Amino acid sequence: MGHFSAHKQHGITLIELMVAMVLGLLVAAGIVTVFASTSNSNKAQTQLALLQEEGRFAITRLSNDLRMANGQYCSNTGGVASNTGSNNLYMDGLRSPKVYAKDLLGALSDVTTKWAAAPYPATPVAPYYFPAFLSMRGYDCSKTAPCTPDVPATFLKAMGTGVGARVVGASVLTLRYMSPSRGWTLDGINSTVSADSTGKLKSLTLKPATGEPALSEFQAGHLAMLADCSNAQIFAVDAPSSGVLNVRAADNFSESSPINQPLQSAPRLFDLNTDLLTVTYFLQVIDDGNGRKVGALMRRVNGTSEEVVRGVERLDFLYGVEDSNGSTRYLSASGVDTRVNGAINCPASVPSVDSSAPASNPAGCLWRAVKSIEVRILMDGQVPLYTLTSNELNYTYVADKITVPKAPDDAGRVVKPVEQGFANPVLRREFSALVSLRNYNP
């Protein structure tokens, strides 16, 4: 008879199972924590990298236009050498275009300073030089309206937190310059000028050269600007007919006419309405497509606005002006506009359009004396990151006189993100540049 032996079978107890589960959960929690931390850090790093890239692009785009302010055809060469009478040659000073046309403002885009709007002069009744206050104009904007000087509603939308409104507390700047890629060369062969015995201009015959605009682009009612490296003249002409533009006497000041310019000065004709670029920078509230509102840097050219970059919350300018003593000081837009309540004299300039005011200090004359501009922008990461620490949310903005990182809602801020309709938990960085104006022309 065989012997039968029973072996006991052993398993894990409930306690052992619970301990194993706890250990597994601890390991899983650790993995999740590390993953979440890595993911949050990656999101922050990605946002910071994007913010840095877009901030540099915004500053570069702004700087390129600021450097061109007041630029005319060939005007930065210093003019034509002239004899002083004592056998000494000198370079003529840079000049503003002389205006013969009666309706200059009708040819310009985004004009916010009308004739006879105090303290600016009445509508001219004789030829005058292009006014300084039309060459450039800045607007300081806090969180309360209106800006200083005011930005008319016919020019840009009012400040607000709704989509399409201008961003609360962001300044505005308008500048003008002649497009360097436009115009028609007057070579005296294919394109010629007709003048009377006294040198007064009668007509221009244009035959566009390779690369020049089609003459059909010069529309009826547009003003012409004839320029060389030292002078420029703005006047009314008839619509081109068979390549000929006749000086339109009825729309120019009576008994006045632009004068012919010698071929050796390399004259060029421009369509003032299209070739003189009016560039305005401002911030606008937009919808990012995910239900969030962000600020966008907008570039408006001759009345048409386009988005440059998103994630811009603040935009501020300071203007470096040179006074009659040769001293340079940095002023706000309102300080430039009022010459700080009349206490700063402008450098010697072109004659005033207002005969009742001193020629050296016409209204708005300091806008021609701007030789450099300090621009500051505040960029944000656009997408909220709720895992950011309070220290990571802190940022500086020198325009608010905050040079040590502080919270978004710090009491010292001129305008807080929440007052602009933007989220707090995003990364923010300040970008700045000091831009010298290559066409500085007092």
C-alpha cells in the first residue's frame, strides 16, 4: 500500500497585498510627479523661448520703421555743395518739402492734427514748408482716456478690454517717410521736365524705367512730389495723359509754382498719396482662437492695419529731442507736443507756416527735433500656466519705474494686466531699444 503525502499550498496574505499596492502607488505617484514637473517645466521653457523670439522680432520691426522716420528721397546725403561767396564750399542743410498744393492733408493718411486746431496754425494761404507736427506724432496713453494728445475715434478705436479695442495703457506713434522703392527717375531723355523762361515748372513727361511703378498707378487727384538730394516740392497735377502730368494751377496757391530742378541733382518724382508712407504702431485686443484675449502689436500703413506679433501688453515711447542750445533731453509725447509748456526752444528750423508765431518755435516744432526714440514693450506668454510660482510671475517694466521684479498686480504699476483684460499667470518679459533716427532733420 502506497504512502500518500499532502503538501500545503502557500499564497500572499491580505496585508502583503496591501503593502505591495501601497509601494506600487508610491512609485507611480513619484513617476507622475516627475512627469508633471517635467511637463510644467517644459511648458514654461517653451513659452519663454517663444516669448523671447517674438519680443526680439517686435523690437526689430519697430526699430526698422523708427530709423526711417522723416526719410525723403536722398535727403540723408546732406544736400548739394554750395559756394559761400568766400570760395568755401559747404553742404546745404536738410530741408522739409515746400508745399504748393492747397490741400496737403487730403493726400495724407491718418492726420490727427487739423489746421486751426489750437495751438496749430490756420489753413495756409501761400506756399509753406511741410510742418513738423505732420512728420511725426506720438500719443501717451494711461489706463484712463483720453490719451495725451488725444487719439481721435476717427483715427483708431478707443481703449477697452473688448476684442478689437485698443489695449488699455498702450501708447501710439505715427511717423512718415518716403518709400525708398517708389518713384520715377527724371533722366532728361525718356522722362523730361518742361518749364517756362523763369524756371517755373509746367509739366512732366514720364516713361517708367525697368522696375519703376506703372504710370497708371498715379491716380487723378493725387499730389506729386518732385525731389532731389537737397530739395523737395509738393504740388497738384492733372491725371497723367499719355505719360504727361501738367501742373494744375487751380489746385496750387495762386501766383506760385514749383521750380524746375537740374538733372545733375538726380531728381525723382513721387506720387505723394501712395509713396509717402504713414506708419502707425498701436496695440489691439484680439481673440487668440481659444477664447482668450491677448494683445497684438499692430502696424497701420496708409490706413490699413496688419498684425505684427501677438502677446504684447505694453508699448511706451520716450523721445530724445535737441533744443536750441544743442542739449538733448528725453520727453514724453505730451512734452514734445507742448515743448513742456513752452519752456523748450526748438533748434533753428524751416520757416513757420504761421506768420504770427516765431519761426524758431512754431506749434509742434519739436517733432522735427526728435533725434532718437526709446521704445519699450512688455511681452507675455499668452497661454496661462497655473503652476507658475509667485516669483516666476514677477517682472520689471522700467516705464512704470519698476526695476526690481514685482507681482503683476503691484500697486506701483501704471496699468495692471487684469485692467487690460489679460490673465495674470503667464510669463512676462520687457524688451527695449534706443533707436537713432538716421533722417534727423531739425
